Amino acid sequence: MFRSLHMKLMLIMTLLIVSLMTVVGAFLVNSVSGFYMDQFYSQMQEVFQNDTQFFHDLQNAAPGEENGAEQIGQMLDTYTGNLGIDASTRNYYVLDGSTGSYLCGSSQEAEALPMTHNLSAALAGEVGDESDVSAPYMDVAIPVERGGVEYVIYIKDNKQTVQNLNSELITLILESLAFGLAISVLLSFLLSKTLITPIERLTEGAEEVAAGDFSHKLHVESRDEIGVLTATFNSMAEQLQNTIQEVENERNKLGTLFLHMTDGVVAFDRRGELIQSNPAAEEMLGRSLPIGGEVDYETLFGDISPLDAVLEPGQKGYLEASREQGGRSLELLLAPFDKDHQAGVLVVIHDVTEQHKTEEMRKEFVANVSHELRTPLTNIHSYAETLVDNAGDLPPDTEKNFLNVILSESDRMAHIVQDLLTLSRFDSGRSELNLTAFSFSEAIESMVNANRMEARRHGHTLTVSLEPGLPDIVGDRERLTQVMMNVVSNSIKYTPDGGRIEVSAGRMGTDKVWLEVADNGIGIPEQDRGRIFERFYRVDKARSRESGGTGLGLSIAKEIVDRHQGEIKIVDRDTPGLTIRVELWVEGPRHGRA
């Protein structure tokens, strides 16, 4: 009931009024009692102490006076106004000074007089004028000696006037209290409504904000503290909406990044239970990672390091590890994502398979280049050294043969270096294509004619079969001719003497042309076909070196074809030998072509 702020304010106002009226009433009642008591003793002092003549007359008896008490009473009757004697609430009594018996007075109820402290003091010969607030009466007793006889003048007030006035005051206070309570309830209700209504609106606004609705704005109806609070609340809601929107945008960006990042991420809580993972992690680990499933830290990475060791890592703040998983080389980084509170562990998985392959290829490339250059250099050095050591002693024909070998090996080295420079330019992007329109069929015929002599030297049959009406194509003629030369020269080199080499070309639809070079040579085993376009890769290294091959021809051809956005590949066939197919766009390479 009293949880309502309305009721609390009304109760406070009611208690305030009641407390105030109670204090005022008690103050008035005490003030009235004190006033009457002070007035009573002031009157007595004025008559019996200050009026010396009157008190002198009370003590001096007339000659031949027989009844002194009666004379004292008559004198007191003349001072009833000064003494406030009214016979109903205040009376005087003349008592015997020895026994305290009633002699005369303004009231006949002398036998009912109690022996008060003041009366006892007067009978003992002293003035009794002590006040007692708690007593239901006010009294004063004065010893008087008249004509040699001791008397006591005793004046007593029963406080009836004070009681009547206090009753009237209490009635007035109660009536005022009732009226004040009615006013306070009304005013407190109006005040509470004035104060509570904007607070209730703020509460409703806060509930809407808590429910996620930030669009509702509260109307500012005043400029007081509540109005300032309402304006501040509107500003806070707007700022909170902007902040939440920014957080949501950041969360969406992080969520998108988390889902599509190439590195795998797996998060565990401090108990080792899985709480988050991304698709890359599932692909790298080769298993599904359901949240809340049976997969936990110990299942996935317990063999690398205990969970406690990851939660409290060394100085680096993280642990590193590597693993082979499903043919992949994985590098793992394990770190607590809230080290101070040990909230959990984050595992980042990086697939370094391609890096390892690239590193192996780089090492193999360096080894192959060194070997390829060392062989002709060794030959050149040997023959040159022989010529120097036997200068003038060798027959002219021998010297000529030696010089031919040196020249041949020099050409071989120059060819290797040229191929390496070509690949380097392709890798660095410095080699631009010189695109022009040229006759595809004439380029093929020219290339075949350039290789006929070499083919005849090996006893090969070199034939050409071109579809009629081949179109002109756009491309770098010199580079594409180099591709054709590399493919045909490989067929000539790796086909046993007396073989057959067929060059054919045609058109694919309206936008492509193709070229095929087929031979009946040694072919390429199935397991090696995926690598023939790699640099320095040769199926039969010994025979390749005997024939002067470097293992760079087809890799250069692939780079050139790729730059033309074409395709070079091996064509599957049932008969022995090898068929290489090249496909090119008639209109040449275009950016963004599918």
C-alpha cells in the first residue's frame, strides 16, 4: 500500500500536519497553564507582599476586638478583586494558626481542605508559596499574627478556569487538525500528482527503452529539475540508441569478418566448453563444431597443452603450436581472451600449407637454378681449362670442337637466364603485352616452318591441319609464338627419333580459337600431369638435360596464356604420347572476362 509514491507523499504531509498541531497544542496548553500559575502567584505577591498597608492592617487588631478571624475575613472580602476570589474556582480561608482548623472564609467547604505543602509550611510559621505544576490546584498560605493570636490565610485555586480553557484549546486544535488534515490530503494529492506524473512518464519511457524502443520522446512540460531530468532522459535515450546502433554495426562487421575470415577461430569458456567457432575452423579441423555439443577443449587441443596452462601462459601471453591435420599444415595460437578474469581461451588456426609448399618450391627453384647453371659452367670451365693447358698442342679440329662446346654451353646459360628474366618480369608485373591483331593461321604456319629443320634432324614427321577460315586474333604475337615454339620444341625433344608430331587448330564458336600439338612420344605419367607447368619440373630429369631442357618452357607458356586470359592444358587420350591444347580469345584479353 505504502509503496506508491502518492501514498508516501500523502502520509508524509499528514504526519507533518499532525506533528505540527500536536506540538502547537502542547505548547499552547503548557503556556496557558504557566500563564495562569504565574498570574496567580503574582496577584498573591502584589497583595500580601507589595501592599504593606494591607498586610499591616491584617496584623493590627482594634482595641477590644473579640473575633480576629472575622475581621481578617472582612478585610479579605474587600480585596476579592485584587485576589481574584470568585467563590467557584478560587476561595480564601482563614485557619487557626496552631491547628489549621477552619475559622471563616469565602467557601464553607473548609473540612475538605487537604494538608498541602504550602499549608504545612504556614502552620510552621513560614509563608507557603511554592508552585507545583503537576498539582490539580494552586495555593498559597500566609501566617498572620493578630491581637496575639496566630492565623493562617489560605487561598486556593482549583484550576477549573485553566482546565476549561485548555478544553476549549484542545477542541479548537482538534478542529484545526481535522481541517488541516483535509487540506493537507488535498494539497499532498495535488503535489504528488504534479511530481509523480512526469516521473511516471519517465518510468514508461525507461520501460520502452529497456524493451528496445528508443524512438519515443518524452514531452518536456516544465523547466524545473524534473523538466531538466526529462530532457536529459531524451538525450540519453538518443545517445543510447546511437551507441547501440554503432555497437550493432561493429558486431555485424565483426560477425561477417569472423564468418568469412580465412583463419580458423575457436573459443572456449573457462571450463573448456565450446562457445564459438567459424566455418574456416571446421574446414581446417575436418569436423563439425556444434555449440553445446560434446566437442570441448580437451577433445580438440588437449594434446597440445592443458587448459590451465593456456589460461595462465608465460611472459608472451600466448602459446604456439603446429599440427598436421588432413593433409594440411596448421599453425595454432592459443591465448586467454580475458587474462585477468580467466574467462576462456581463444584458439586461432592458420593454414600454412601453401606457405610450406611455396617455401619448398623456392628451395627447389634455387637448387634447380644452381644446378642448371652449374652444369654448363662446369663444362665451359673444363673445356676452357683444357684449351689453356694444351694451347698449341691440340689439333685444329679438336680446338674447334672444344670451342663449339663452350659456345653451346654459353648459349644454354644465356637461354636459362633469359627464361628466368622472363618469369621474373611476369612475377613482378613489369611485362606488358603488346596487343595487336594478327593472322592466327599465318603465325602457326610460320612457327611450324621454323621447327621443320629440327624435326627432320630427329627424323620426325611434322604435319599441320588448320580449319579453313581461321580469324585474325588480338594478342601479343611474339609472346604467343613463344608459347607455340615451346610446346612444339618439347614434342620434338621428348619424342623418340622417327616420331610423328601433329599441329592442328580451329575455332570454338565465335569468340575463341584453339591450337593442339600432339605427338606419339614418351608422354607424361598420370601422377605427374598436374605439375608439368611448374617451374623446373621435369618427368625425366636426366633425359631433359641431355636434350638441353631447363624445365621452364611450359611454365613460361602458361604465364603467357594466363595473361591472355586463355587456357593451356593436357588433353586426355587413349593412345601413347602427349597432346597440349591452347585456347585463346579472338578479341584478346579483356579485364573482368569470365
